[in-house]
Amino acid sequence: MIRLGSLAGYPFEGPRVLGGWTPPARPAVYAVMYKPEAGRERYAVMYVGHSDDLSTEQFPFNHPGAPCWIKRAGGRWGVYICTYDVPGGLRSHREQIAQELAAIYKPSCNDTHYDRSWKDEWIGGYTAPTTGPLTTSRDPGDPEPR
């Protein structure tokens, strides 16, 4: 198991070598990875996607993204995959998780990229008395507040 995503992350199954993997007929979010440093158990995400049925995604190497994966990983046997079955999740949930992961990891083989920052014009800026500092400076000679 590997955790991907912000905060606690999502528990993905894998990673496993894509070349010997038979995709199950189930919906999931998936991440395709490689090891940037040979011999180390560290992975870099190079593609994120989601599917209503993994068995229809043309894995392992007929997927439209496969040429990019193979090139980035330095060969077919350097490409890894991990999957996350969203408990009770709908297609919209899987899509949202895939977009979140794409914004975090900025996978080089994805055609679409997402920005994870908010801009004031999206939600509007505001100020309120509660957004100030939590404490104020005191003169050491001032009496303690009651």
C-alpha cells in the first residue's frame, strides 16, 4: 500500500509493475509511477487517471499514455501502477480525486494540468475583526487582565 494525496492521503493498492498486471473489472482511480532513483523504494507520479472499469483502459501498454510512461521510466519494466477503489464513490468522486492528485503531483504525462491554488477573485477576499492577531503586545508594567 502507498498513500497519495494531501494530508493523510488515499490508500492506494500497489505499486506493482504494470507489465505483469491484469487490470480488474472495477472502477478506480489510478496512478502510474516510476522510480527516479534505481534501487530506492521512492516513486514519482507521472500519470493520474480514473476509470469506470480498469479492464477497459487498455493496460498495460495500449493505453494512449503508455509511450510517455515508457520513455519517462526508461523502459516497460520501470513502469508501476497503483489503484484506489473509492468506497461508495461515484464517477464524480473518482474524477475529483484524480484532479486533486494531478494538482498535487503535476504528472508530466497527463495532457490536462490543474492548479491547486485559490485566487481571491474565485471566492472573494474579505477582512473581519476575527482575522487579526490572536494576542496583543503588553507593557510589562500593565496589570494582568481579569
